[in-house]
Amino acid sequence: MEKKDNSGALFNNEKREKETHPHYQGKATINGVEYYVSSWIKEGKNGKFQSLSFKPVQEVKPAASGRPSYNKEFDDFLNNI
């Protein structure tokens, strides 16, 4: 399957053992960065919805500034705000 930027897929979490474990898991690529995606089905006042969590596949290391370092362009942007 070809990976397209700004897309991903979720699959039923067959290993779900606790209520805190996600119902669905998968991966997505956003702006060339690959993320793990987790999804929980929740109940709200307007009915069921999915809550999502994204975590970079490659761990982000803190920069000298103490903030996470993502890429040079983004780091330069953060340093100028």
C-alpha cells in the first residue's frame, strides 16, 4: 500500500485489555512526518465520537532550548516568537 502525505489508516485494536487502551490504532504521515495514531470511542452529550491521539514514530529529542526539536525551519520559527 502506497503511503500518501497527510493521510493514514486506523485498525481495530485486537490487543485492547483495559478501558484506557485505544479502540483503534494505526499510523499517519503528516507533512512528511510519520505518527502513531490512537482512537477512543467516547460518549458525549450529542452522541458517540472519536477522540484521537498522535505521537511521532521517531522520538523527538529536546533542543538546547529545552523545547522539543522538530526540524530546523520549525525550530527557527519557535526561536523567533
